[in-house]
Amino acid sequence: MNLVTLSSRLTGVLFLGALLASCGGGGGSSSPAPVPVQTPACSSVRIDADATIAAGKTGGATALACSGTLADVTWTQESGPAVTLLASRSATVSFEPGVAGTIRLRADMHLADGTAASATTDVVVTAPVAGSSLTVRADHSVRPQMDTSVRAWPTLASGETVSSIVWTQTAGPAVTMDTTNPRVLMFKSPATSTDTVLKFRAVLTTSSGRQDADDVMVGVETQAAKPNGYMFDATERVHPYRSTGVYTSVLTRCVYDISLFYVDSSHTNFCSAATLPLLQTEAGPGAVPSVAQIMGRVLVSHDFLGANFEQFLLTQDPYGDFRRLFAGVSAIVLGSHVRPSYYTSATGAIYLDANNFWLTPEQRDVVTEVPDYRLAYADALNYSSFGRLVKNNDYARRSFPSTLRVTRDTPDLIVDLGRLLYHELSHASDFYPTTDRSLTPALSIYANAVPRIAAKSLPSDALAAQYPLRSAEMKALGQVLFQGATPTDAQKAYTAAQVGSFFGPDVASDDYAYSIYKDNNSREDLAMLFEEFMMSYRHGIQYDIAFTNVFKDNMTFDDVIVAWGERGRIAEPSIKPRIKLVVDRIAPWIGAAAVDTLPAPIMMRVGQSWTANLAISPAGNAVQPSSLRMGVTGSAPRAVRDDLQGARRSH
């Protein structure tokens, strides 16, 4: 996601027409009802926790400031059956004891004024529930006006099925609950001037009439008011992954603080490039940053995100591509509520969705399930845009259904995290290519970018000037699909075949290339070309894109009929020169000649289903990576939403 503009959804303000590079309710909603709010007497800090839970269910505890805000929180367990505290640096901690006993938790805190405080709480764990039961995961904290979710997990006795799951709010300021999917509760946290706790109850009724319930709490931390010209609508609580990094003390305030603002060049509090420079400065001119240097620039909402990211860099970057590309950024923010992922030239940082980093079911529990808001933009159109990543005539990505407690290995991340990094880091290198990362230290990173933007000297500007996108129809559809413009009657009437006739003769590799904010720039065009090239060249993975009949909830992929589709489109003769320009500017260590090694594109079979068009590569002509295979295999189809958003709207 190339945030060269401040998306109103992400930031609420536009300035200079070029800051962010962004890729980055329904019938089940219920209206708020008055919920009693009881605040216990409190002088400094307090803990709101479950008093009693059954073994095998999830418990929660929230640390709250009686007034003001909490600067930091650290949870530890003092006694009782051992539990894992994945969110030990968050205001709310969730845990799942396996046996009965009494768990004592301690929260050590600092208030915003520097005052230290601590509190403890005891949670009694009783025997497990016999028979069918329900567990809601996971208790967590958010800031005001943030979208979030929790999921109900039924465990059913033999022969029983779920009859219903019904949600109610039992405490805290009332919110509008979206339970379109009865197993998932989604809502926006309320505005609040004091720390508070929302509590919800889910009641399971099985086919035999048996009932079981579970409660969940979501803490809402107060946050300072947004300044005029604010950068962020809200920021979640994050902390440096490395406590002793060279720039640890400035990371949060320079790249992910609610107080950041930009009105104009004279009215801003952006950090200077001397305070937080690009990683290239720390590594040295022309040097490749080490993994340790990269990890010193990482902010996380949960420590496991940093640990998984570090392991990925250590094991899945044999050519040093990612490390070279990271030299063009100032920081990396990994957040459980960052969605969509994006890069912004305002701070020089990339902000990555935690859904790309989890390895265990418990880690996945902390990641919000609220979908990317842009997925709804296509609802009024008369066709669907499908995409998938393919290797050896099969899905390159294993299936990880959100309804199952599944695990994945670090090599599995290359399909999701790898392509995301290629995309977002190409945005960073668009603004600061490998040959031009020397900045004026006294100016902010954004102030260093302004002259480049004004002069149209970015690689994406060269792409737009030398090999421009031509289809007026696709550019207009891009405004609908990715910028939220209201579709015209003519656009609503377009068939999939018509859209294919607009797209096919043009030189974009993907319809996300038409996500253009203004000035006819090719920021996303460049990023999609680079992403697809690297996934094919390094990992032997090709991209499918197709335009089909409208996909509906009651359909399978056998019902999705391809009206136009192509595999490996980046190898089209009309597109190769564009990729050579991109590779030469973004990854010159590879060399533009590598583009000529891409496997030939293959047109899909029109009139056949999306399923039938999976095995279309010639036998014996399977795509091979350029060298070392990166360990991505699997045959199970991805989730429906993954195919619908394809290689595009997931950024």
C-alpha cells in the first residue's frame, strides 16, 4: 500500500497531496443499549479481572489508570498454575489455564507523569466444564474509536451441533455489536476520557438444548486528543522490540504517536532525519543492514511479532533482498490492529498487519478479524476480481481457516509476509532508492522527500512517464475499487468480459495498479510489478488475475466463471520493459536481465470455472525459482476472501 496521500480513513487529513503510500456492520448489528458503568473507588491504578473461570476457558485482567493515562504496563505471574501471557506489555492480558488453582497476576505500571505503581489480582480457576462448552478469545485492549473483534470457540460433545450463539454486552459504555457472523463479535470502541472496560457474554445453545456461556473483556485506554493536522486517527499501544537499540528512545514518538501532526512545513512536529535516520545511515553508505540493526527499529504490540519477524529475516532472506530494501526505511511497526498495511513517506516507516506474522493459534487470537474496509468498495459492481498465487499448478499458500486452531511454520510466511514486504519496501525505495539515500539531517524524512515528489524524480514517476497506464476505464474503476468513489451507472453495468477488454490490452500487471490518488502517479503500479517479479524470480510463484461473474455467499469456486484471466502476466512482452525499469531502480543488485527469465504468461480458459483454471500450466514446465527454494508448498485452497482480494486488496 503506497501511502503517498494521507487517507482520510487512516489519518483524517490531507496535506501537500503526497504523504502516505497506502496499500495498504451489516444486518447482524444491534443498536446500543444503556449499560451500567460502575467505577470502583480508585486513587492511582486498579485492575479489573475475572474473579472465577473454568479451566480450559480464557481469563482476562485489565490494568487501568484512575486518572490520566498509563505510559507502560508489564504483567507477570506471581503464583498458581503456569499460564502464558502473550500480551504482557498490554493493558489487558489474556490467559488460558489448563488446570484448577488460583492464579495471582501482578501489573507494574508507570503513569504518564512518571509515577510508578503496581497492583495484583487473584483469579480462581475451577474444574473444566463437562460436555459441550464455549470459550471466547481473546481479552485485549484498544484505544478509543478503534475497530476490533473477538471470536467464540465452541467445543462440542459427540453428536451435538451449534444451534445458536447469542451475544450481549454486560458492562461498559454501549457499543454497536456486529454479529453478522455469530461466531465473531465486531465493534468500534467508544470515545472515552478515562480508562474503561467493556464486557461481553456469548451464550452457546447446542442441538440438544444444552447451554454454556463465556465472558470476555476489552479494555479501552484513554488517549490524548488529536492535534490539528493529525497523522493518525488512533494508535494502538506499542513498544520497542529491542530495549537497548540505538534509536529505541525515539521510535514511538517519531513514527507512531497520536501527537504527530503536519499543517505545513512551518507547523509540524515530525522528527528530523538526524533524530531518526533511514537504516542506510546506521548501516553505512552502500552497506547492507544487519538483522540486528533492523530489529532495533521495530515497534510491536506483542513481543511474539518481533520474534517471528526476526526468525523470518534470519531464515527466509538468503539473498539479502529484504535487508537491502529495509535500508530505505526508518522504522517498522507491527500491530495487532494495523489494517491495512502501508508505508508512509511522512515518517519513512512501514506499518504491517500482525495477521502476516502469527505462527500459533494463541498468537492468531490477538489479531483483529475486522476486514480491510476497502473490500466493500466493489459491492455495487457487476463483476468480481479474483486473484491467487500459484506454484506447480496448485495454490502456493496453504489453507489456514479462521475457524480452526491451526499452526504454521516460518517458511509458510513467505507467501503472505514475503510478498507484503516486497510491496511495501518497494514504496520506500521508490522515495529513497539505493543510489539516493543521503538525506539532509536537519530536515524531516518527509521534508527530504518533498523536492523529489515535486520534481517527479521518483522511479514510479519515470514508470508513469515512459510506460504509462492507458485505460481510462480501468483508472476510473480503480477510484471505485481502492479509493471509495461512488460507481457510475455505466460502471455498475460493466460485465466481467468488458472489464477484461479494458484491462488486457493495457500494461498493468494487476488491477491494484490503478489505485491512484492523484497526479496520475504509478506508486501502486510500481509496487505490484516489483512484488510479482520478486515472488516469481525468487520463489517460483506466479500470480493469477481474472474477472468473473459476481461471487455470492452461497457459491463455490466451481460457480465462478472466468470471463477473462491470465497467469504470470508480468512476462507479457509489453510489460517486461516496465519491470526492467522497476528492477533497475529498486533492486539493481539483481539486474534487469533477470526479467527475461520469467516464465511465459498463460491465458485462462474463458467460460470455465475458477477451479478448472487452476491447473493450466504445461506439464513439465513448472515454474522454478531462480535459486534456493524458499519452502512454500501446499495444495489446499485458500479462504474465499483470499481469492477475492487476491494479490491486490490484501496490501
